Amino acid sequence: MGKRYFCDYCDRSFQDNLHNRKKHLNGVQHLRAKKAWYDLFRDAAAVLLEEQSKKPCRKFLQTGQCDFGFNCRFSHMTEEDLEKLNAQVQEERRSKEEGAEVPVGTAEDWLEKREKRVSLAQSNRYVRLAMLVFQYPPGWPPIQDLPPSLQAPPPGGWPVLPNLQWG
């Protein structure tokens, strides 16, 4: 069967050879998927500037859906969404002007902010992102029957043995 190439942006695989890979990487579908992925990490000011320059999508305003989805050249953001985005941009500018240093947060803070960004993007239908939610596969043994190395650690962490030396 040979080697296969898997594209993370497009979530598809194909036979890996120079011709197929070049054709895929230069294809419209791949370029759009790649742009959608990188758009998730743009700052709010750039998104606001782009959305304000677009005209509203009539079909989306009338029905709440658009046949073109995130490939539509018109804006799918409502006035309310634009106001929220504008408030976010103003808040970021204020914090920069005040000279307030951005506090170094924890990973949980970053994940929480990212989740809010992604949910906002999904609710606006600006970018479709298929969030993978882990579901325990049917047919696997119950969690209690998993080997100790695969079980979650206890709430207080693992106990430290008294005469244990590392290294």
C-alpha cells in the first residue's frame, strides 16, 4: 500500500509521493483550511478591522445560515458581536496604554481564554473548528479495571516513600 501522508489542516490522508503532496499543498481546500487554522490565533484588533471592512451577509442575516460557511466573503458577525469585539479591543488598548504588564498566567488561564476565543468564533460562525471531545470508547474495560499506570493520580498526589532516593 505504501506510505500515506496525513494533513492536519484538512484532516485527510492520501498516498505520499511528490506529485500528490504538491497538488494537495497548493490546493484551494488546503489553503482555506490552513488560513482558518491560523485565523484562530489572530488578535482581536485584526479580526475587528477585517470584519468592519466587510458587508454583512444577507443570507446569514435572514436565515442564520450561509451556504458558503467560513469561506463567505461577507461578514457573519452581528452588531452585538462587533460591539463585544470592539470592547475587547478597547480593553486591550487601555491595558497597553496603562503600561500594565501582562501577568504571566498558568496553563489553565491560557486554556480558559483559548476556550472562550474558540467558542466565540464558533458562535459567530466565523471559523468552524471541529473540537474533538474525548468519549470513552465502548468495549474498553471500565476505568476501575485499568492498570495503575493508566489510572488518574489520587487527589492529593502520589505518596512519597520515606527512604526513596532518585538518581
